[in-house]
Amino acid sequence: MSDTKYSKEHEWITFEGDIATIGITKHATEMLGDIVFAELPEKGISVEKDGTAGVVESTKAASDVYTPISGEVVDTNQSIVDDPSKINEDPEGSAWFFKLKMKDKAELDSLMNKDEYDKFAKESAN
Amino acid sequence: MEIKKTSLYQLHYDSGAKFVEFAGYHMPIQYSDGIVDEHKFTRSNAGIFDVSHMGQLFIYGNDDLAEDLERVFPLDLKNLEINHSKYSFLMNDEAGIYDDLILTKIENGFMIILNAACKDNDFKILSKLLNDKYKMELDKNRSLIAIQGPKSAVILNPIINGVNELNFMSGSWFKFEEQKVFVTRSGYTGEDGFEVSIINTLAEKFTKKLIANGAKLIGLGARDTLRLEAGLCLYGHELDKNKTPVEANLKWAISKERISQGNFIGSRIITKQLSDGVNKIRVGIKPEGRIIAREKTKIFNQSDIYIGEITSGTFGPSVNGPVAMGYVENDFSKKNTKVFLEVRGKKHPANICGLPFYKKSYVKGANK
């Protein structure tokens, strides 16, 4: 398993071979509050880096989920659709959103590592 | 303009509140527990709501005042008993709603609780309508603190002795620390509860006592999900100048006596709408799936024709699903009518339903 990478839209990504797993960060869930609805991309579709690939809604508002890299959706996590509160409980673990077959691994280079993301999240929160 | 703070600002801050600006005030949207937990705590226990941003209008006068106010409000005020409260509206000539409010008959006059965003304008309108004939005061020296939930009476009564004797929609003066407090048994969450009008300097001390007795501070976020589950209107969403009480499905709040007399502002339109019907009407809407339809979501009928719009929509924590209210054309307002809600470009099935979404547990008479 790789090191985790992070996007400026508060998604995290891990990868094994050419399969990437994507979810939203703990920081994102803290900003959103209680998540009560999740919508995921359909299996088999292709998504483009920085394009929308889902929606989460808190009691207050809806927010788009973006994909930090391009690829084909090969799996989605139905358990968070059935019980969106799992996203608040374990955002960077069991509550992953979708898996992609990556189109271009070079896209990963533009993403942040953990230290960079923590700094970014702290600054963007202020 | 500077954003105002209520007397409980520091207590909110120390309690981990996230603030938003609401009607010119710094108000807590939620605390560290989050909206869902705060909502559920209110339904099972007792929540404290700082509603000090709302207007507390006192108008002093005698029988003349009741008569003059009857020309403004569709209420039977001359026969309203002392310490009894009524829900009503301030309207324009077209019966469009300037504000919705709670009016209580007190000794020497009336106390009216107004929405924060409307209170200054309401004051101007009322002063003009009453020709400055009466002493009117939008009291800035008093805070308004609501306690809502099934344990409200058990928590409040040891602090303000005697409140458990109050019936729903009535109020009275009591004492707290030798100062007069006006307490009504009312609220806006679908639960039993009280609203306490208290001098600003004692507001924090009083609230800390409620907390010590087991109540918790609750933010505006949960206040919104609670009132929506209870099927209650929020000004600026379900109600505004372009909607009438009949369209808002609030005709129960209009005195039948007064309709037959017809001499109040807006009565011409209200009488007409009651006899001829209305084009659009407020309804409850329950999406079939988990999709949340927010304010301004367009509503379509089964033939894909636009029939209305959502005015409030969220996830109801006690209902454990999405809930919404909105206005639809009258032909599609019957319960169980299937409609479609357009969310992010897709149409999602929903049904018109009765209100409330969550059954109320108001105390009708005390000592039961």
C-alpha cells in the first residue's frame, strides 16, 4: 500500500498497482458536520481529474466530491450510501467512497503528502 | 453595520459554538456535539435555545388598544384572557405576511414576540397603524431563552418555581433572583417547553442553572431541523410578503369570528381566498429515497409539468430521512399525490404528505 496523498478539495487517495481508493478527509468531515446523504459515481464510468464524482450532504448543505485523478470507476462503497454517518465515524478508513483504475499515474505528482495537506487544511480553516 | 451579540455570546463561545451571522447577530449554528445529536437530545431530554435576537415588543394600553389591534391582527383580542397567547401574523392589505408572531395578553397591554429579521420593520408598521397612540417598546434589556423537550418542566421548575402549572400557549410573570421574568409555555420544536424573558444581566446565570440541571445548549441548525419535522413555518422561507395565511395553510390561526366581521387588514383577500380557494398552498413533502431537496428545488407532477417549489428541506434526524415543505398548485396538494423533485438535474420521486413529520408532544393542560 502506498503513502496517502491529498487534494486541495479535501480528498485522500491511496493506491496499489493501478487501482486507487478515494475518500474525503477527516478535516472535510469536521467542516461539513453530520453527513446524512452520500451519492457515489456509477461503476464503469470514466471520471476526469478534478471533476465531480459524487455528493455529500450535511444537515446544513450539499457539497460536491471531486476526484483527484482520472480513471474508470471499478468499485463504490454502498455501505456509506446506506449509512452516511459512517463517513463521520471513519472517514479515512472504512468509509472510502470509490475505487478507480488510474488512467495516468503521473497525475499523482500534483497531490500533497500528509504534512503538506495538514498545513494546507490548517491555513484554509482560518 | 456591526454584528450584534446576545447576552449569552460568551457562554456560547466557551461551550464550543460555531457562529453564523443571522439577522444581524452572531448566533450559534451548532456546538461540538453537532446538529444531529443536538436535535435528538432536545427530543429525548431538554435543549436550551438562545432566541434573544427575536423582538420582544410590549404595547401598553387598555380596551382601546385591544380594539385597535383587532384592526391589525385576525384575532379575537377583546376576549383573549390575560396571560393567554395566540399565534398570528402582521399582514399588508393584500394579506401578504410581513411577519409571523406570538401575541400574549398581559396586564396593561400585550407582549408580542417578533422574528429577528423583521422586528424593526414591524415596529415601524405597528407604530404607524396605531398612530403612535400607545406606549410601545421593543425591549432591548431582556434576553429570551427557550427550553424545549420532554424534560423542560422538570428542569425549569426548580429554578423558576411554579412554571409547571402553566398550560400550553399561556404565560405569566414569575421570579428569578428577585427579578421579574415572563415565562410562556410555548416553543417551536414540536416539544413541550417554555420561553423565558429575562433581564440581560441575569441571562447567563439563569442559563448556567439550566445546564447544571441537565439541559444542553442547542444551535440554530438543530432548531431548524426540529421545527421542520414539526411542520412549522419559518419566516423568509414558508412565509413572506407574497404569501397569505390561507396559502400557507394557517387558516386555523385566523379567528372565525373576525372573518365574519371582516374589518382587519388583509381581510378582503382572506375572505375571498377562503370562499374561492387558492392557486398555491403549503404542503409537506416526503422524498421516497434519501435524496435531500433543499429550498428552491423545483417540483413537477407526473406529466413533468412544473407545479411548485420547495421552501425548506433537510434531513430529519428523528424521522431518520429527508423532509421538506413547499408550495404546490392546489390541484396537486392532496395527501399521497406523487410528485418529482429536481435535484442536480435528476427528477426524484416524492409524495405530498400531512404535517407534522414528527408527532408533537405538547402539554395541553398542566398537572396531567
